[in-house]
Amino acid sequence: MTDIDFLFYLSVLLFCCGLLIVFTKKNALLILMGIELMLNAANLNLVVFNRQQAGLDGQLFALFVILVAVCEAVVGIAIILRVYHYYKSAVPDRVSELKEENR
């Protein structure tokens, strides 16, 4: 098994672990962590594909994906904190209403 094959298998393993976390965990922060793990697996694939070819296309695209992942994490955590502040729970199943009652 070559070095590139090992990195592809590692990427698949990371993606499957992230997918398993997204499907099995109930906490919103853990779901967000699973999504980040899947994005990192995709970045690893981009860098490995770039390693096989000459140029910086894969690395620049991976940098763009990292930037998008950071923005997604910031917005996701802000939404989770706001939902926790209102519902006192970070479990998405317990959030049943989307509109505030008139007080």
C-alpha cells in the first residue's frame, strides 16, 4: 500500500466517522463537530489529489473549504447558543416551536 492509498483510506475513515457522528448524536454541538470532520476529510482528499498533480489548485481549493468551514462553525455556534438561550437545551429534537409567544 502506497502513501497516497493510505491517505485516501484515512480520508474515507474520517468522513465515515463524521457521518456516524452526525447520524447518531443528539447534541447540536456534536453534530457540528461531525460536519467539520467530514469537511476535513474532503480537504485531505483535495490535498492528496493535488499531490499527484503539479500546481496549487487543490491546495487553494482546500484553503477555500477551510475558510467556508470556519464561517460555518461561527454561524452554527451562534445559532446553537441563541437556541440554547431561548429553549435551555442544545438537543435539536427538543426545539418544538420556532416563533416566540406574544407576551
